[in-house]
Amino acid sequence: MTRRMPLFVVLIAAVCALAGLFPQPGGPPPAVTAFGRLPVLSEGRMKPLDSVARSTLLVIQGRQRVMTPDDRELTPDEWLLDVLFFPERADTYRVFVVDNTDLLSLIGKNDENLRIRYEKTSEQVAAMIGILSSSQRRMSFNEIAPYLSQIEAQEKLAEPVLPQSRTRFQAAVVQLYGNLAHYLRLRRALVPEGSKDFLGELLRLREGLSDGVAAVRAKEAGKPHDEAKAAALIAEGQKFVAMAESTDLLAIPPDDDDAEPGAWHSAGHALLETFGKGDVNAAVLAYAGMGYAWRQNELASFGHIVRLYGTSLERRFDRQVRKTRIETIFNQAEPFYACMMIYLAAFLFAALSWLKWPEAARRSALGLVALGWALATAGIATRMWLEGRPPVTNLYSSALFIGWGSVGLCLILEATHRNAIGSAAAGMIGFATLLIAHHLALAGDTLEMMRAVLDSNFWLATHVVVVVTGYASTFLAGMLAVIYVLRGVFTRTLDRASADALGRMIYGIVCFATLFSFVGTALGGIWADQSWGRFWGWDPKENGALIIVLWNALILHARWGGLIRQRGLVCLAIFGNIVTSWSWFGTNMLGIGLHSYGFTQAAFWWLAGFIVLQLALIAVANLPLGKWRSFRA
Amino acid sequence: MITEYLRQVRSVFVSLRLTVVLIALSIVLVFWATLDQVHLGVWGVQQKFFHSFLVYQGLGELRIPVYPGGYLIGGLLLVNLLSAHLYRFKAGWRKSGIWIAHAGLVLLLLGELASGLLQRDYQMRLDEGETKNYAESTRRNELAIIDATDPDFDDVVAIPESLLAGGTVVQNPKLPFKVVPKGYVPNSEIRMRAEAPNAPPSPATAGMGPMVAVVPLEVTYKEDERNLPSAFVELVGPDGTLGTWLVSAGLGNPQSFPYGGRSWKIVMRPERRYQPFSLTLEKFSHDIYPGTDIPKNFSSKVRINAPDGGPGREVLIYMNNPLRYAGLTYYQAGFDGDRTAILQVVRNPSWLVPYISCAAIALGLAVQFLIHLVGFARGRRA
């Protein structure tokens, strides 16, 4: 039975992971999925509406799932459809996260009116022990709307304060205000504020357009005219100006005769051209038609319009449409989420192999790591293709790549040593880095455009990739050391041979880390010399990288000089985790320097907790050998 | 007795223990300096921590050395490295990687020392169509006294800020008067007298000086701020004083006065570095990503006008693509509006050193670890 175990385990995991590529039974109707695939220009790049919906939800509420007041679950696309076309409904969805108590009291909330009352006793118990949340932390737009002016006033006070010196309340109010603005920009993207039958309005506008334009021209020329028609047309025009000014979603493709082929417009902007061109923009009409059908809940005609519009785009923007289709599939498959679960399983199997079924569990773990790594490779490759960039372009992708690099090294270790240590480390690092990546994705679109300073594929491909590989290997050495301590102190499984093998692995990985972190740092210096005229500028991120190089060099010299042995090596390698995590995130928290692109305040406590944990592990490692369960005579 | 003592000293200097201690000290130094950047800015940190032998910390009025600085740690590392290699020299390929890497490291440390001492940074601000034959320092100022009698040509005497700060009297053959510094503040704000009723009476007797008040400010080290020094200078001719002027980087335009039948201008301005050629900004362009305010690229098309008066050559300077010309390097550093480019101008004769030394270290490390790896693989097979 245990002989077939690895095969079964890997097969089950693969089936689960690949299931995301195909439509699920009970999932959203195909018309909604097709709507999610429509390309728009947002934040400087072409992307599917599905990505707009997902990144917006991640930013404003920290998750992609939306629950309606009557407890139905919506996909991001369905939510976006309601925001765009059915705002009265979307305004009732609780999608704004508010955690800060001062901010909660500003919008009239307190512990009492936030408590969630559960019907069933089992749910009440679960809420009491913290499995279900006991109080509401997400608000609907309708709940917040009465306090908009207070929020705006507080934001005006807090906004001028530098991000790193804001109080928690200030940070929270600035964030909520930004989220509300983000939401409103979407709500006004395709339909003007308060309009319930935009399609009808546009059709009436088209009908009376020539008369109206004639009336306005006559009015401007001071000739006799139909005052009512002129006034109506001018009112329409003002509505379109308001629309154009209040959104940044460029959903309307350029006309065939447009001077700039890449110049997408907002719906309001395209509508303003109606008066000059003598006809209403076809894409705006198509979206208004979708809105009408969606509001009337006529899914068949909704799907028909989406299809027609989609096909017309495909003819003109073949390449972009292909990319957005792949991006939608990529979004829905969530490869990194599957990967995270597989790594977790791999770690559990590796740990199991030290307790029971050494061979079967070890091979299952290895199989899972290989599967997860293949998935991660496919995911990273897809992102690179979508972006047309080397793998690491921001903090999010650095987390993906650190995980990918460490797991790759672990696969090599496991292939040469066959003792499940590589798989265990791979599971731990893979899981942890993807978890970090998941939280970094909450900052917004992870395929964001590169600022001009960083816009150099050559240096992104060399300096960034190499230095991140250096981070990855330093972390790996640290994780191996953690495994050494945990196994040695708390289990009886670390025999002399395994301990020596682990020690050699750590030493080898530290050598590798020294080489890569040095070369990566030096390449960074050369990039800086090429673009700013100084090889070294003592920028915090540069210093962080330098400290990693120095730390690795210190370990090697201490080892060569005989100042440390196996346990000393283990302790120093664990401290390497602190050094690396500080360089990776801590330097960004200072909020200064050229590399402070990923300011992350919430991450501070996580970082502090991680450091404390590492220090605790070092303390444990310094217990006398008599206390180590593995080494007790 | 003495030989015994020397032997002990030697064994300290060649020991790996010293190496480890020095690396640990430098890690703490770099870490501390990084944290201190929040207060001091990059430039201040470099002066305090890296371009110094000892790190001083203020304790009230007292400044006491609390930690070894970059020069001391770097110097000791160098001594440690060189003496260890001299003492333990053994020919053979087994340590060849370490040799190459350490040779590279020595070069890198020396190169950083050199660029710290020799590198000079300037800025050049050019509007479209403008031609300039000088760059301005971002940090240092000078007192320029200009003979502007000839409308086509300015004859300039520039006095470095440090002479004003030191109170040195300057007598120059081009000037018919002596320049006598009467007071200096390294950073200041200029206010109209009406806005500063409590200000002490001004020592200035001529030009703008009597109308304004100088408010001294703390010296700033921040990246995006600049010190605006002010000074009072008395100009003394052979027949007695001409008056005392207030000169300040905060004043802007030069102040004019006639003397000896010629017209003169006096101004405190960013230190200029003139070059024997000029640059003309032909076109500046910058793009943002549609629908955002994220800069996509910016570039400056400039013409280099050589001193021989030839037609000049056109080059495009853009991000990650500087112009290297006549020992100077021009980078696209920023812009101001749609028509003004800011170029960073750097003179660093030792710019090539890090390239060579880093290549050597990388090669050495790679070689050494490959030797280890091969040995390790053989050991496993055996």
C-alpha cells in the first residue's frame, strides 16, 4: 500500500490544482466570465475587467470573495457588474474593511452594533472561540455614506503628514478615503451618477442629436432656436464632462481613425465626442446595453451583447485580447494558491517521513515539491509573458521568486541527499513566501507598470534576479538550520549522520549565498553607476544587501578560523534569517531612499514577530546538548 | 621580550578572529547608519559613519567618539587582509579563488576610498534651447564678484564658501578692492525687515542688506533640502571702505554697484564648474503611462558644442543611458515642467575600479566554491 502512496498523493494534488483551469459546476454563468475577459486600459496597462475587479477588491477589502446581504457569494466579475451597472445593489455589499476603532466611531460604529449575532448554537460557540468572526469589520457603502463629509475632512487633515509618521487613525482614514474614491471611480466609469436607464438616455440622445446640435449652434450664433432642445443637449454634455472627470478606467477603445492607436478613452471622454462626430460611440452603447440587460436580469441578451462587443474587439486588438484572455484564466486558476497548499502538504509528508514510512512519505514529499515547483514555474512564466519583463519587478514578484529559487535549490539538495530535509525546507519556505506574496498582493495590481528609473529589462534580469537568488539561498540556509534545531531538540530523529549532512548542506548553501548576494549587490552598484553616476550610495536597500554579503562572509570566516563548529554555524545561519528579512522588508519600512517602492506598515509587526521567533530558536539551539532529545545518551 | 611582543601583535593582525570582529563591527556600522538616515539623510550619514575614522555622538554640547568609523574599520580590514596573506602565503591552486577574491576586495576598498575623496557631483539645469558651459554644485556655494562692464563678457572672481566661513581676507589681482568677511552663517533664511521686527540691526551698509534680516537656521543634511549660507562682506579699496554687503544664497539675483569707473556685481551662488565646451538642450521629452501619473520615460536631446567651434554632435541622454564626455558623466536626473531637464554631472576618475574589483571578487568566489564542490563530490563518491 505504501509503495503506491507517492503516486496517489501527487495525482490527487495535481487534479486539485488543475481543476481551477476549467469552469466549475455552480460557478458564474459563461456570459459573466466573458464580460470579465473584456480588455480595458487601467493603471497604464491593458488588462481584463476581471483583473480590475480582483485588484480593487484586494485593495479595499483584502479578499476577492464578496458576500451579499442575503448571504449569496459573488465572484469578482459579478461584483464589478453590480458596481458598474447596478450601484444601488452594489452599495449594499459590505466590501470596505475598517479596523481602526477611532475610525469606526467616526462612522457611528461601536462594539454593540458591530457584533454579529449567530442563530445556531454551534455558530455561537465557534464565534466565541474565534473560528467565526465575532464582529463585523466590513462595511457597505450605504453604511459609510452618511459620514462621507466627516471622513473627507479628517482625510484632508491627515493627508499632508508623511506616510511613515501618520498615526494609526490617520493612516486608516487616508486608506478608507482612498478606497472610497477608488470605488466611486468605478461606479461612475460607464454610467453617470444616478442614471437608471442609461441606454434609453443614449438612444434618445442619438435620435434628437441633429436637432439638438442645430439648436445649440443657432443659440451660439445668436439666431432663433429651440431653447428646450439646446438646454437638454447642454445638460447631457455637462453630465458627460462629470463622467470623464470622475474616472480613470479607460474602457473605450480608440476609433479606427484615431491618431494614436493606443489611446483608449474613458466613457465620458468618448461621449463628449458625440456632438462633433454626430453619433454616439458604439462601445459606450454596447456597455450601456450590457448594463440594461444586467439590470433587467436578462442574462441571454447580456451574453449576446458581450459576445458581439468582444468579437468586434478581437478583430481589431487581436494581440491584447489574447493576453487578457490568458490573464483571466490565470486569475481564475490561482496557481500560487494551489502551490501554497501543495507546499504545505509536502512539508507535512516530509515531517511524516522522519516518524513513519521513511521511504514512501519521503518520496511523496519530493513529488509534491516537484509538482508545486512546476506550478510556480508555470505561474511565474505566465506573469513574465503577460508583462514582457524579467521575473522580479516589485516586492510581490520578489516574494514569488525567492520561494521559487529556494525550492529549486531544495530540489537539488533532496536529489543528492535523499533524506527529506530538502523537501521539508522547500515546503516551509515555499509556503511562507507565497503567504507573504498573498499579503503583498493586497497593495493592488501586481503586474503594475515600471517607473522610468527601473525601466531596464537588462538590469532587472541580471541584478534583481541574482540578488533575489542571494536572498533565497540565505533564507534556505536559515531554514535548514531551523530544521536542525527543531529536529535535534524536540525529536529523536536527528542522528549523527543526519546532523553532519545538515551541517554540510548549510555550509554549502552559505557559500552559494555569499557568491550570489555579492554578485547581485555588485551588479546593483554597476546599474547605479550607469544610471545615477555612483557605484555605491549607501541607500537603505543597498546597505541591506551589503549586510547580507557581510553576514555570509562572517559565517564563512568564523568557520574557517575554527571560531564556530556545527552548532555555531546553525545559530549564525538562523540569524541570517533576521538579516535577510530586514534587508527585504525592514529597509522599505524606513520610507526613505531610492528603493522605498514597497512601503509596508502593517508588515512591521509580522517582521518583529519573525525576528523574535528566530532569536528564540537561537536560544533553544544554545541549550546544553543533554537537553537535546536527539543527542541525549 | 620585544620580539615576543611583536609576535603577539602580528598574531592579532593575521588572525581570522580579527577578520570576524571587523566584519561584525562593519555590519553594525552599516545597520546603524541606515537607521540614522531617517534623521541625517544620505549625505550626512556618509560624513558621520563612513568617511570618518570615528563616529561621534553628541552628548549635550560634548561630542564623544563612540564607535569606529568607516575609514578605521576599512583600514584595519585592509591591514588584516594584507598581513594575513603575506604571512600565510603558500603557492598552490587550492586557495587560488580566495587569492583572486581578496585581491579584488583590496582593490574595491581602495577604489571606494578614492571615489569618496575624488568624486564631485554637480547639477546642470537646462531649459529647452538654453546653452550652458558650466555645472553647479548641489551642496557647495561660492561668492562671485563679477566685472560686468563689457556687455559681451563677464570677468568673474569666485571665492569658495570655506574662505568666507574662515574669515580669510581675499586680495586678488583682478579686483581693485579687498574682500573682508565680516560674518557667516552656514544656513539661513532671508526675511524682509518688516516681517522680522525683533531682528538685530544689520551690519550691512550697501545693497539689499540693510532692508532684510538674516535668520540663522540649523544646518540640514536632507536629500531634498539645500543649505542657504549667508555672509556679510566688506569691500575695502585703497581709499577706504566701499561698504558692507549682505550676500546670501537665499537672495537670488546679483547686487550691482559701480566702482572705479566699472560696473560690478556681487552674488553668492552655487559653486560652478566651468568646462571648455558647452551643452545645448535641443529637446526634452517625458511620457507617463496613460491614465496614471507614473513616469514612463524621460530623455534629453543635447548638442555638445566643442571649443573648436565645429558643428557639434547630438546625443540623447535618458534613464540608464548617460553621456560620458571629457571625464564627466551626464545623467538624466529629473525634470521641472515640460521644458526643463535636470542633468546630474559627475566627475569620478576612479569609476572603473569597482567594475574590475567586483569582477575579480565574483570570479574568485566562483572558483573557490567550485573547488570546494568538486572536492565535496569526490568525497561523497569515495
